[in-house]
Amino acid sequence: MSHELKTGGDRGYIRIATEEAFGTREIIDTYLKMIADGTADKGMVSLWGFYATSPSERAVQIMERLIDLDDMRIKNMDAAGVDKAILALTAPGVQPIKDVELAKRLAYEANDTLAAAVDRHPDRYVGLAAVAPQDPQWSADELRRCAGLGFKGVQINSHTQGEYLDNPKFAPILEALVELDWPLYIHPSPPPDEMMGSMVDAGLDGAVFGFGVETGFHLLRLMTAGVFDRYPSLQVIVGHMGEALPYWMYRLNYMHQAGVRSGRYESIKPLKHDIPYYMQNNVYVTSSGMAWAPAIKFAQQVLGEDRVMYAMDYPYQYVPDEVRTHDNLDVSDLTKKKLMQLNAEKIFKI
Ligand code: 1DF
Ligand code: MN
């Protein structure tokens, strides 16, 4: 049965979509310059070489929808019954840009662009800040500036030029998040060249698979490196139903503990808690790109129903019928309201 999709809470909840992207023309032009001058990595060439130049219907439509923060976006949200969008600068943000001053300027301006859009549509949009982790201290200061602009968290597009957030150099960013009590959304980026291997040749580097492998690796290494022992209140959100980690949780835990006991790796040390503990106390997952009842219910079962949130991934996966998949889940009314509304209101303090 297909029901009408309306905003306003006619089904007992409003819908808050938690992984929604926008872009700026200047940042996309910067990607194109990097591709042209040979400084882009393989993932950038594959991703933005496609979206920013392809005449295909998918690429043209996504480009148009990314840049727009007004009428088209609101109309599409209305048509899908999405009440609020948690918006963030599209991947990989400014993180691959090697000129750090340029990266900081572009992140700063993207934050101002988003803040202005939230001001124009305060009941429809919530902003997540962009940072340039290439300069961790600047990024920490920018988070504090963005708190003043009304933002509710940060999105970091996974690795920054092959470096991960467990690296102690990024501590100022994590410390600012703890101080602000803000969640960190770790959104996929194309894998760095050293991970890419033959993924591009196989056509599997992007959202189809490579994104999830790299982002799941990022979240897992935050746990095993002890980041949540150092920052026990830190909350990390990942999309795509947890980038496969919930499904792997038993094996991750078994083999991690075996690795700790055997002393096989310098980097694998005893932790205060086990992997399921961090998954259930420091991680939220969203259903971006994964409008699939068995996966949603599985994540609710292993992480708890307070840690699973709805996301659409506009404009990359604008499929209004996927909203109905969520509406039609055979879970209790309260569990569904947590998925669509309450968990997002809580973690983003909306
Ligand atoms: C794609 C997918 C691109 C997602 C994205 O940002 C993105 C894609 C550049 O399909 O190429 O956010 N996604 O999250 O699934
Ligand atoms: Mn996305």
C-alpha cells in the first residue's frame, strides 16, 4: 500500500533526514582544478571527475540539487514528506585540498553559506559544520565559531589525505567536540590511494562499496585505538546502517580480543571496554542509502533502538518511496518515532 507523503507529523512523528548534502560551486571547481593539474587522488578523479563533468542525467541532476539550498530542495523535501534536513558540506569537503589556507577559507565560506540557508529556512534545516582537519587547531576554533552560528555538530568526511582521527594530531578537534557536547558525523570519502588498490578498475570504489569499507575502517580504528577511552562522552554517527560494522560486530569483538591476548600488534592494546560496548555507547548509525527493513531492524537489535536514525542522503539517493519503507516498518510506534524523529532531536539537540 502506498500512502501519501506529507510533512507535519500526520503519522505521529515528523521526519528528520540526517545525512543530507549541499555543495558550493567554488569547492567543486577546486576539485576540477586538482583533477586537471594532476594533484587529485584516484578517488577524487573517479568521484568528482564524474559528477562535475558527466552529461548523464544522474550527474546533471545531482549537481543542480547539491548547489540549491532553497526552492528546489524544499519542494523535494515536501514531496518526500521530509520535515527537517540535517545538512552538511558534501564529501570530501575541503579535506583533500593541499593548500591549507585555501582549504580553511573554503570551509569557512561553506559554513557561512549554510548558516545563511538555515536562517532562511529555520524550521526545515539544521546545520553541521565543515572543518579543515589539515589544521586541527583552526578546525577546533571553527567549531566554536559555528556553535555561535547555531550549528549542531560537525561532519568530517572520513580520512584527511590518508590520516585518521585517532592520530593524536587531531586531538584539538575531538576535545572541542567534547567541550561543545557535539556529535561527529563521519561521512564516507573515496578511499585514499594507498587503500584504493584495484577498486577503481573494478568500478567499486564509490558509494557502491569503497566508501563503506574505508569509513567502517575509520570507525573501527577509533574504537581499537582507544579514542572512546580517552573521550568517553564522544558520540560518532555513521551512515549506511553503520558501514557494515553492526553486522560484523561479533567477529570484530572475537578477533580483536584474540589480538589483544596474543600481543600480535603494537597498535592493538587492551581497552577499557569491548567493541560491542563502544558500538552501544558511542555510536549512532543512520539509514542513509539503506532503506531496507532487515538491515534497519538488525541495527536496532544490536545497537539498541535509541541509536538508529533515518537519513535520505539527498541528493545522491532521492527516492521518496524509500520514506514509505521506513513508515511501513513493522516495529512499535515508539520505536518508529525514535527512528524518524526522537533520536535525531536528542543527539543534535534540536
Ligand atoms: C555518493 C553517495 C556521493 C554518497 C556522496 O557524496 C555521498 C555517490 C559525494 O553516490 O556517489 O554522500 N552517500 O553518502 O551514499
Ligand atoms: Mn552521503
